[in-house]
Amino acid sequence: MCSYGLCPVARPLPKRARRILCHHAQNADGVRGAAPALRQALPYQCSLGHPPELRLARHLRHPLLQNPTGTTFLQDVATRLEKAFNQAGYGEMSWYEVPDGFAMVSRLEQFSSDGTPLEGEDRFASEIAQPRSLGERLRGLFIARQGHYRVITFIVTSVPIQQSNERLSRDRAMELVSTGADRLSEGIRNQVFSGNHRCTALIYEFEQRTPDHAAEFVTPSRLDGTVHLRRSGILTALEGR
Amino acid sequence: MSIEECRKRLAIVWFVISGVLFFVLILQTIFGRYADRVSEAWSWFLPTIMPSLSLIAATWASDLSRESTQAEKANAFLYRLALLVSVFYLCAIVLVVFASAFSQIPPLEMMRQSNLFLGPIQGLVAAVIGIFFVRKSEKKSPHQADAPSK
């Protein structure tokens, strides 16, 4: 149980993280950072943080995120990620605080079967994209149009991430971008990005089998996490700096 | 025009258009257009088509067992009305099936919504076709033997 006796945790937490980030601590003591705790959206269990069952995870190498010279703060990492997201065309993102770090969540986007984002307004549409050509429409008369959606989350923390068996729905994934904060709190920004920190990309993928079906969480995914990051343009933007 | 000829024409309209629709739905079923909800598509389609089709087929079968109706003439107004409402109704069904490829509304949702307007039309179609196929034909007068009735 956590120190408030309200929720189970698997292992002891750093005192600081427990004080700031446990949602029970927030409720009981009124301690709250600028960004909401991720558990509220990605049902984290207490301060340890168990994101929902995830299919794909990829750890980003430190050189992609660290300053070439001098100390790297979490603010620097956040800026680098934000820049990469913007270069990849996401535009909108939201921030959450997690134990000893932060999480950044992208908008729900649609992608084609090879992992490339759809073009134009179809990319961030919540419904399956309409076919453009007459041939595609005629094909759609006999073959179901499918929708592939994903939400990419980066979690930067020194605390090990352990996923829960709770599944994230697409509707809830869509809310992530609107329920987070627009920036990180000063306390998080000024933390040093240490060797213990890891930046983990979590990719939540959903599939809508036909326009009449609801989008469902995909497990297992056909695409590797690296493919998702590469085709989305994020990894290329990070590598290019 | 003889009543047998009129019935034949109406039956051809119904069987040809229904056949095309059947074939399209079979292809859609094979290619998985409705995924695991294929029964919903057929549950919409069959009650939309089958009552009138069954009536036409049953009347035809019954006519085969009777003596020829070649000499009996059809009520021209009733025939044209039956043909008109049949074509209108079948075109509406074709539109629902085919327009789903061009519409934002999901196919099964469109089928559900179409019941709002197809239901009343189907009632009308059933009434007109029922009267036309079941009603006793008018006896031809000797001097109108080959001309359609007015």
C-alpha cells in the first residue's frame, strides 16, 4: 500500500516522488504541480505509476536527448521532444507529471497500414478517412474501410515503469491531449536529467474494423515500436535535432 | 396487355434488381465488409425484399398450375402503379446499398436509418402488388383482344 494506505504499490518509492505525485497525496494534502498526475488519465496506480497495458515500448538513447555540453535538465529534454513532435506535424500535445519525471502525450492520429500518418485533415480525424478516388470508393463498396489510430506517449522518469492490465480505450486516449497541462511545473523542469532517467516511448494502437465498429485496442501490433516512431517522423526529427 | 404479360414484366423487374442486390451482398459478405456484423446486414436486406418477392413467386407458381390467363387483360392503371412503386422502392434499396460507399454514415447505420422511409414505402408496395397479383383479372371484351386496357 502507498503511504496513505489507499492504493497498492509494488515497491517503495522515493519520498519526494511519493509526496508530490501520489494522487492521494494530492487529494489529501493539496500538493499539486502544474501538470496533472498521469494516473488520472493513463490510470496510474498511486505514485509508482502503472500505465495501461501497452503493446509497444521503445527506450530512446540518451544522446538523442542530452545536451552535447553541460548539464541536461528535464526542461531540455522536454523542449527537444516538443520540437520533434512539432517537426513531425503533431502541433498539439499535453504534459503530465509522473514520479521523478514527466510524460508527454501526442494527439490521437490515424495512420496507414505501413505506419505512415494519413495526410491532411484525415490524420487527426476521429472517424475513418473517406476514400478520395472513385476506384477507392467502389472498392469500399465491397471491402471494409479500416481505421488505424495511435497515441504516442513519451515518459521520462528514473522510476521503473510497470504497466497495469487495464486497457486504454480510444475515447480516453483522445481525452489525454485535452486533460493534460500545457507545460511542466518549475519543479519538474529544473530536475537534472540523470543517468538513471530513461525516456520510454509507449505506443497505444487502436483499430476500427469497419465504420460501424468501435475502435479497439490492438494487441499484438503488426508494426514494431521503432517503425511507429520512424514513420511518424518523430525519431527522424530527434536524430536530426 | 394481358395480365400474364404484366405480371411477367413486374416479376422480371423484381427478380433482376433483387438478384443484383443479392449478389452485391454476397460479395460484401465474402470480402468481410461488415466483419462480424454481417447478420445485421442480411437482417435488414431480407425482410426488405423477400415479402414482395415471395408474393410474386407464389402467384406465378399458382398461375402455372391453373389454366392459362393469356386471354385475361390487366387493369392498366393498376399495372402502371405497381410498376412505378416497385421501381421506386427497389431504387431506394439500391441507393441505400450503393450510397454507403460514398457517404459518411456507416453502412449498417444507414440501413437502420433507411427503415424510416423504406417501411412506409414497403407497405404501399405490398398493397399495390398484392392487389395486382391477387385480384381477379378483368375479362377482355372481344374487340379489345390485343390492345392494352385504358
